Amino acid sequence: MLLVVSALVYVPMELVFGAERWLTLGPFSFQESRLLLYATYFLAGIQMGASGTESGFLARNAGLARRWPIWLSAALAAYALRLAIIIMLVLPVAGAHRPLPLTLRLLSDLTLVLCCGTISLAFIALFRRFAVAHQPVFDSLSASSYGIYLMHYPVVWLQFALLAVALGPIAKAAIIFVGAVALSWGIVVALRRVPLIARVL
């Protein structure tokens, strides 16, 4: 169902706006074709998590966690298919500076949807199957994950602070990743000490 809904909301948007067009609202930028896709995944996450992690779709004995090898294989196959489509079909046309034919755009769009859906479900299956031990750090990360999701975008602006710094790309990426995670996580942990905010985050 996730793949079908994703295709229904993404493909028409991509055909209208294109894959490369961005919408900027103040400091926020989004690929216009993906706005409804982001909303779909957000709502799907709410629906999946509504019954908790010990029952329903996310339970350790549910089909998703039990069939993790199938989901992992499907994710790898979808990713390989996506790469093959891009390398063998999309890049030659784009490299010749020609517009993609409709059939190729549809194929590219559908493989993107397939790739996103199967990889997302594969990761959930793997974590539900193998992440069984409780660790205080990981429990805190889990409890703060929604807040980190909300806070990470402004914090990622650290990358602009490092533009003029003479460091290699790997060093900058490491600083940005660690800094963004630490700042987002720290801000959320502090905010969750306020009872009213803790109910939301």
C-alpha cells in the first residue's frame, strides 16, 4: 500500500514539476515533486507507530521482522535496479542534453518509489529483528528521534559556517554530521524536560 500511495502522489508531481525543481520558503528548500511523498511517509510513520512497537505491524513477531531477509533482498534488488536505470538509460539522455522521454521518466519515477519503499521497510525490519538490547544512549536517541527529525534542518546549516574553512570534504562532512546530531539531540533532550513539550516531542 505504501508503494502504491507513494507512486500516486509522486509520479504526477514529478511529471508536472520535474525532479530538479526546488521550492524555497525562507530558510527551507524542498524538491517540489517530493512534497506529497514526504507527507505520505510522515503519515505512514504515524500510522505504523500508533499502536506502539510491541503489537501490530512493528511487533518483533510480526511478519515484517520475521521476513527481514526478504525485505533486505528486495531493498538491495530495488537499489540495483534504480542504479541500472539511471546509469544505462537516464544518464546517456541527460548527458546528450535532451529531455527524457515520458516512458523513461515514468520508469525512473517508479524505480525511485520502489527503492524508497523497500529500503525503508528493510531498515525497519532489520531494526525490529536485531535491535533487542536496551542501551541508555540508544533509548535516549529513540525517545528523542521525532524531535531530532524536527530540529535537524536548522542545525544542518552548520555546513554554511564551514564553507570558508580550509578542510577536506570528508572532514567537513564528519564535523557537520557529528555537530548536527549532537546539537539536535542535545536541544531535544533539554526541551523534553519541559512537561508540555515532552508530550509532543
